[in-house]
Amino acid sequence: METTQVKTLFRETDKYIDKVVHMSGWVRKIRDQKNFGFIELNDGTFFKGVQVVFDTNLSNFEDVAKLTIASSIIVTGKVVKSQGGGQSFEVLASEVKVVQKADAAYPLQNKRHSYEFLREIAHLRSRTNTFSAVFRVRSVLSYAIHKFFQDQGFVYVHTPIITGSDAEGAGEMFRVTTLKLDKPPRKEDGTIDASQDFFGKETNLTVSGQLNGETFCAAFRNIYTFGPTFRAENSNTSRHAAEFWMIEPEIAFADLSADMELGEAMIKYIIRYVMEQCPEEMEFFSQFVEKGLFDKLNNVLNSEFGRVTYTEAVDILQKCGKKFEYPVQWGIDLQSEHERYLAEEHFKKPVFVTDYPKDIKAFYMKLNEDGKTVRAMDLLAPGIGEIIGGSQREDNLELLEKRMKEVGLHPEEYSFYLDLRRYGSFPHAGFGLGFERMLMYVTGMTNIRDVIPFPRTPKNALF
Amino acid sequence: METTQVKTLFRETDKYIDKVVHMSGWVRKIRDQKNFGFIELNDGTFFKGVQVVFDTNLSNFEDVAKLTIASSIIVTGKVVKSQGGGQSFEVLASEVKVVQKADAAYPLQNKRHSYEFLREIAHLRSRTNTFSAVFRVRSVLSYAIHKFFQDQGFVYVHTPIITGSDAEGAGEMFRVTTLKLDKPPRKEDGTIDASQDFFGKETNLTVSGQLNGETFCAAFRNIYTFGPTFRAENSNTSRHAAEFWMIEPEIAFADLSADMELGEAMIKYIIRYVMEQCPEEMEFFSQFVEKGLFDKLNNVLNSEFGRVTYTEAVDILQKCGKKFEYPVQWGIDLQSEHERYLAEEHFKKPVFVTDYPKDIKAFYMKLNEDGKTVRAMDLLAPGIGEIIGGSQREDNLELLEKRMKEVGLHPEEYSFYLDLRRYGSFPHAGFGLGFERMLMYVTGMTNIRDVIPFPRTPKNALF
């Protein structure tokens, strides 16, 4: 007999009323009376479980009544309209086959557990309401990103994870090696002989796929990356992980304005997609994780994102009369308190801040005619601050080389990147979206460790 | 004026005939006569380029006539039915704006280049026909995989890249470290003090997401991974890369038979999807890369995959009268020559070989009642040999622990994995698909270095 999934039962209930179904899954809750009992059966396909009613008609009633939480079972029974309040239907079991009675030491008994405790059992936490919601939304959000770009013909590019360059010096890196740490080969002068390493040189884990991505932009016009990136920063905060996923689109014959339009369209699309595909999960987050989540997200969906230059933003901050911990003056990197004031109190919606001072931005950003600002943009959103950061790229070979030298980079080490400016240079732009940051924004979860299946942080690489 | 993409022009030609369009892109070919000339304009959105005709009506005719290959231009012109043979339409330019005239040293002039040469300019090779086809198909094939699983409600899980365990000892691993190789901290006995490393212990790059994936299978029923995996094997062959992408689905309440059905459905779906979405690219591969490609792929699409046990397969090989380099007897690991004989000459279609001797398979595979074979399967396909490998998993705690000890693993190091057998164990199965291997199969490309944007192989981590 074919197995019916719980999701199907919920989505097409009418079709199944008074029909006999066959289901398999795990006991989430169980309570038994003298002659009958209830099991909440979760089969993994849906946020909610199905109520299974069993009674002494079962030949193995005693065994079923004594089942433990997490036990795996196969149920045959009739779907009927529910007598009770909350449920619209339940299943009257004619057979409950016990696949395995779970060990009673199962740590997820029916009580509230702290997120901290659940991180220590990350291999089991997806079986709780909160984490089943988080990780299903993670999956759907991933797909929304692919769908958004693929529907518009963007080419997905797998940029390398192991890299021989240090990209734009964007952060501390993990070294990747097959050398024996115990006794590495050394050159005559005593330094490590990296030429004997696997790749014949020193290699690290990537911090960004952008530079490689740009080479594909020069071939396919519109491209995106979506892959893991790494930071070896010893930051033990709720917003830093050593391993996280990033999305980096890059568009050709496009300026900063087109870049912002793309970012706005993407953010709206993926939020809407998750809200449509995961209504039960989003309802749960709204009730139990972040009050006001729907207001926050609907405000994003329904507003036209603001646009303001960095110089204007500094002016707003200086004149607003609010006292900030970090004083505001032209040239500073905006702090979280400034970003949130702009998005939450001044604009009251997501806002792009553009044209930052060149000295606080990366070398590859296009210099404005004023010679002191670059075509950069950060999107600041209420409730989180910066959510994406991007720029139009410097497409002038001479200016780019000059800028590299100014910041202490060696152009000859970036010859592949400079080639893009030699052979058919073109205006192009892109941005980076930290996937976990977006997921936190959509779910209301506040610690990055709680949106990554098996998070990697300083002193922690469990599982 | 809005930019029209080349893909749109080809797909909806009739709509644009006699209309003026605005396009941007790069010069792929150019030839000029005295008073007019032709440019093949490629804008990255489509495999083919558009023929642009220009003449002395252009104010900058002399400059345009002297454009170099790869130069970036913006063209305005009228779409007209073509007089010539090959093209169905062309664009009569009223304006050609030169964005940048490419340096004449551009290495991709119009002649055949060897794949070896093109690997050295991997940042430019996507601008050739072959590699634009390969990497567009790579993107579409990736999406086909996501779509196949997401449409059926599978949950996509990002398993960790940096891992503290050595998985199933599936291969040599890269070490990930922030210790100074020059002077690593040592314990009193002189050995490396890994507790001072970033994660407080020794960590490596993952070789498989399966074990982590199984934990999500126990929560979401049907899941898949799709991410980068690594092997530090010093193998310089056309089929080995140090960094490659892998897909690993895992399904709950499912046996080996369901696993094979899933594998067959997936392979057929993704091949069909690519053939439908990339007809021009596939036609190119069929003409220039692998003669008979369509026959090969259609045979996969139209056949019901075979099923044969390892024991039966050994019997077939022993009786076939063919002389193999490696003699066949029960217990050996099948070699490529055996696999290809079975798929190409005996079955003449893809065939699942099942129930391999336990000694040549991984510890986690479910032991058959005969006590000597396991519920493993390899899918062998004509023209390539093994393409996916999977198994039903051992779900019995005692048998699994016993097996781990037999192969020299320490069960206490796998307690998270064993927990899945303690708390609601359930029959489940899964498989692994090497993404690049599948891409090679679909495109006919024969070297893995030519299907990865920036391949990593021994002594090579360019770009």
C-alpha cells in the first residue's frame, strides 16, 4: 500500500476523509488513557504532525501505549473529521507497527530546551519545532535564490573553495595543506617549503568568489555564485561563523543603479517565496521567535527601498539630534547604531546608502569623478542593519592598477583580474549577500549558530 | 532605450523583425570590406551570436572596422531578415558605440586552441564556444538537480565543509589550520598541540556529507546535499580533481529498491531538463565533442534501467568469454573494464549492480541475511561506467557497532551517528552522485579539468 505523506494529508485533507491511509514516521508526543491513546506522528514532510488515535482494537495495544518519544512507527488507519478543537482531522489506527522503540534516554522529551543545549545535540535538534522550521526555511530560501536568478537566465558558477590568492585581503584565512605539521619540509633558509605542498604553493579557503565570478560575468553577462566562504576570525559573537554561505551576483553592462534594482528585486522575491511556500513555519516564527515578524517583512515587500548617498546619510545623522556612541563625521565607517537609525528611525524601510569614501571600501570599486568616493552601496534594513553590500567595479585598467598600488596590492598577482580590463572591459556591478544573515532576517532567529546545520565557530567543530 | 538580449532575439525573432533594438556585448568575430563589415556580437546570454552589419553610414566607421576581437560595444540597429544562408536575421547597425577596444594581444583569436592551452587561461576560456557551452550546461544541470528534489519536497541541507571527523575514511584529506606551520605549538612530548588550533582540534575538508545528511533525513524524511567535497589524493588523471561537487540524497522509510528508483528518476530528469533547456549547446557537443551523444543520452532516457546482483554480474562476466585484464572472481572490486562490459555490451543500457561483498564496501551499508553481502548499489552506464553509488544503511545499532569494530573504527567517535539508531531508527537509503562526472556524461567532455571553472589538481590551484 502506498505511503501517504503528512504534508499531503494537510494540503488535501478533503480528498482523504474516510479513506484508509498508510503512514510512517516518528512519535513526537504520546498520551494514553486506559483503553485508548493519542500519538502525534511527524513524518518529516511537514511542520505539523498528524493526530493518530489508537485503542484496544490494536493487537499490540499494550506495546503501542508504552511507546517512547522518537520511536519510529508505521500506521494504517482511517482519516476522519476530528471531534476535538484544534485539529481538523485525525487518523483512527487499525494497525500500528513499531519499527523501533526509541531508547528512553532520548534527550528531546516534551519540554522547552534552550538553544544552547540544542546546539550540543545539533544532530537531533532538527526534530524540534523551532529547528525543523529553521532548516526547512533554509532549504526553501536556498531554492528561492536559485530560482530567482535562473528564471532570468543568470549562470550559476561554482567558484573555487581552495584558493591560491588571498582575494582582496577581505579577512583572515584558513590554510589548506597536506604538509605534515609535525615536520614540514623546509627550504635552505629554514622557512617552510610550500612548493612541496599539494598544490605546489600556499593555499587557503576562499573568503569570496567575486573576482573569479567576474571572469564569468565577462563571458555570460549575468552570473551568480552560491557557495561556502570562510573567515578565520576569532570572533565569538552571535553574528560570526567561520564557515557560511554567500551569494554573489555580477551583472554586465550595468551600473550601480542596476545593481541596486537587482538587489531590491531579489530581496523581495525570496522573502515572498518563503512566505508563500512555508506558511506554517513563518506563522510559528511570528508567534514564538519574533513578534512583529510579518510587519517587518511586509514592510520590506511593500516599500520602495530608499536611496541616499553616504554624504547625505552623514548629514542626516549629524543633524538628527540623537547621541551616538560613535560620533559621526565624514569618512568614518558607519556603525551598527548609525545603520539602524537610518533604516529604522529615519527612512523606516530598507535604504541603499551609496558612494562611500574610497578609503573605507575595497580596491575594486569604481572611483567617482570626485576622486574621493566610490560607487559602493550597502543595503540597510530595519531590524538588522546591513544586509547586502556591493558596488560597480572599476573597469578602467589604469585607475584599477593605481588603486591597487595605493592599498599595497601587487597588480602582477592579479593579472587574470586585470585581463578583464584589457580584453573588452565593460561596466559591471555586483553584490554579496550573506545567506545566514538573510535567513536570520527572515526567521527572526538571532544567533547564527542556530541557522547553520552544524556551525563552525572558534573552538567548535562538532559533528 | 531598453537593452534586448541576444537570447530573446533568437527565441522571439518574429517579434523583432523590422524593429530597432539596442544591444551590448563583445565582438567575437569581425570582418570588414571596403565600405561595410560584419560583426558577430555575443552578449553572453546565448550560445550563438548575432550578426551585426555596419557600413559607412556610421560616423565612426573607420574605428568600428578596426575593432579587435573581444572588444566591448553597444549597438543600435534594425533587425532584418537575413539575405544570407546560415542566419535567419541580422542587425543593420545605425550606431556602434565602442566601450573598449580590446588589447590586440587577446589570446583567443579565431583559431582552434587546445584544451590544455585553454586551461592556462581559465579566466578567459568561457568566451569560447566549447566552454561557454560547458559552463552554461553546468549551471542548468545544477538547477535541474535542485528542481528535481525541491519539487518533491526534499530538504536541501548544507553539510559542513570543515569537519572534525574523518568521515568513513573515504579518502585522503586536506588539513585546515590556522597554526603557524613555521612554528606550530607543541605539547610536552613534542607532538603538535592541536588544541591550540582554531577549532581546538584537528580539522579537515569534508570528503562526504552523508553522515551529517542522515541526521537531517531522520528529521525531514527526504533530504539532499549539494556541495563541494575534497580528496587529497595525488592522482593526476583525467577523472580526478581535488575539489569537486557532490549530490547526496537520503530517503527515510526506504529500502535499496526505492533508492534505485530515485536514482533512475533523477538521472532521467536532469538529462531531459538539460536537453530541453540547452538545445544549442547540446547540438554543439553532439557535433564537435562526442559523436553519438544524443543516441547515448536517448538510450538512457528511453530504457528501463537493468537490475542485477553482484553475484549474477560476476557470473555473467565469467561466462561471457571475453578476456579481461583483471580476472573476475567473486569478491573482487569490479574494474572499469568489467563495468563497461556489463553496461555497454551485456545490458546495453544503464544497469544497477546490487548486493556487493561487504568487504569491498563501506561500514554503514546494511548487511544482508547471507552475512556476506550488503545492500549496496552502483549504477553503471554505457560510455562511462559507474555514475552513482549508494546503499541502504545499516539501521541496527548492534550490527552497525559490530561492523565498525571489524573495520577498525571506534564507535565512540561516531556517537552522533549511532544516536540515529538509538532514537527511532528507521530503514533508509541514499546515494552519491559526483556532479562533474554527470556533467562529463551529459556533455561528452572527457577531462574533469574541462568541466570545472577553476580546477584544483595536484600542483595546480591557478586563479
